[in-house]
Amino acid sequence: MHEPIPSRVEAAARICVDAALHVHRELGPGLLESAYEHCLAYEICRRGFPIRRQVALPIVYEGEKLDAGYRLDLVVDGAVIVEIKSVDALAPIHDAQVLTYLKLSGLRVGLLMNFNVALFKQGLKRFVL
């Protein structure tokens, strides 16, 4: 059985969702992922949580850290991975991407956000390991 998610991590995840709702309400669908990433990073920082953008995620293979090109869109408060999309529809490969990032990083909470939807809640998924 997994330990409960710490309250600080839950708070960071809530802030991410609130900030994303605000960004989506302001910009709507149809922009590039990079535009949403910039705006979301700005909103999360404004709300008092540190973020890192485009964080390299190496693979450990036979004891060696190898840069395989994985990049986390946002890491919030060192604890929440945010993967940003602007696609017609989320696909199972997007879910697998977030789950892989969680496993490789050792983090437990990931958010998959598709901004190319009419209602933001239709493009939001939360993953917990």
C-alpha cells in the first residue's frame, strides 16, 4: 500500500490545476504547447510555487545515467510533473508518457493537461503512483 501524498504535494497539484484553469479561461484552445507552458509557469510562480521548465530526465542503464532526450515540461515544487499538450484528443500514449516520467523520476504525482479543448476539465488527467 502506498503512503498518502504529502499535503504540500497535494497543494502544489491543486495550484497547478487552478493556474491551468485560469490560463485556459484567458487564452482558450488553439495555441502551441509552448505558449501554454510559458503562461502556466508564470501563473504557478505568481501563486508562490517554484517551477523548473524543460527538465532533463535521464535513464539509468547498467548504472549509467544516459540522456535519452526525455524532458519534463514542468516540475512544480520539486514534486509534481506537469505534461502539457495542445492536441485534438488525448491518447493512451500520452497517459503512458506521464506514467513513464513518474517511474523514471521517482515522483508520485503527475498532471496531464490538454489545452486544446472547449472545457478544460475534459483535458485534465491526474496520475498518482
